[in-house]
Amino acid sequence: MTKALYTGSFDPLTNGHMNIIERAARLYDELTVGIIENPHKLALFTLEEREEMMRETLKDFDNVKVDHFSGLLANYVNENKFDVVVRGLRATMDFEYEIQMAQMNARLFDSSVETVFLMTDPKYSFISSSVVKEVHQLGGCIDGLVPDSILDYIKRSAK
Ligand code: COA
């Protein structure tokens, strides 16, 4: 059985992330979406809110689990015996950051763990959580950029 991890801050989960989750869930026997508190980013949603939104959105995916963690990604990966870490690549600008992270992680992962990159569907390549947050906070429309369940949650909590 191949266990994969897709990780990020997901503040909030976007349709770009969803596209990667759907594809990774088809490729691997079990996919865990691991939500992380990134100390370098000011979050709009608490970790608990992000986890709740994620669970609601992914409830119909039989082989997808939701979890959260803190600290070093490699420790979480090794402790939970993941085989693969999935990353999405949107543009060449992502590549520089991703290769550095993948190579550093390769030193820290148990030897059998691989980082695998999925190319983001071009229709989502301009999306990031920050741009979605900014547009929403300034009153712009974010329909179609995040899953409907996330849109409902945001409207309900009026953030
Ligand atoms: N579609 C849409 N948006 C996408 C995307 C996709 N396919 N892929 C990435 N993004 C966006 C994210 O929403 C995020 O947007 P934001 O910057 O506006 O929040 C941005 O691209 C960066 O995503 P990501 O690289 O996943 O950043 P992150 O902060 O969400 O997560 C970790 C980064 C978790 C992978 C990294 O910080 C980590 O590993 N931390 C643990 C500590 C550690 O081990 N450090 C050593 C690393 S070598």
C-alpha cells in the first residue's frame, strides 16, 4: 500500500489544492492531507477552522485522511511512514523553492521516501491562498476559486 502526504497551510483550501488532492487520491492508495501552522505566515483561519473546513470538503473521498502537524515535515513523514510527499508546481517560480525543499527533505527523510511533483492544472495556476484571502477581504468575488463548502464556511463565519 502506498501512503502519500500532501501538505500545506491551506489558509484557505483553494480549487488549485483540490485539483492536486483529487489527482493524488487517484494515484495513491491512501492520501493524508496534513495541515501545518506556518510560523512565517499570518493566518486568517485557525488550525482548527482549517481542519474543520478540510474534513467537510473531503468527507466523500474514501482514501483521503485529514491531519495536522507542527515542526519538521521530515519528522512527521518518517514517524508516519509515508512513501511519497506530493507537491503541486504552478509555475517556474515555484520550482526554485520546491527543489531546495525537496533536496533538503531528501537528506532528512528515511531513504525510501520520494517527493513527487504534480503540475497544477493551468486554469488554477494563478491561484494562491494569499490572493484569495486578499480579494475576499477587500470585498471581491472568490466564487470558483475555492470549493463551495469553503465559500459557505467563509460566508457563515463572515471572515
Ligand atoms: N494551487 C493553488 N495554490 C497553490 C498550489 C496549487 N496547486 N500549490 C501551492 N499553492 C499556494 C499555497 O496556497 C500557498 O499560498 P500562500 O503563500 O498564499 O499561502 C503557496 O502556494 C505556497 O504553498 P506551500 O508551498 O504549500 O506553502 P505552505 O506554507 O502552505 O506550506 C510547507 C509549506 C508546509 C511545505 C513547508 O513550510 C514545510 O515543510 N514546513 C515544515 C517545516 C520544515 O520541515 N521546514 C524545512 C523544509 S526543508
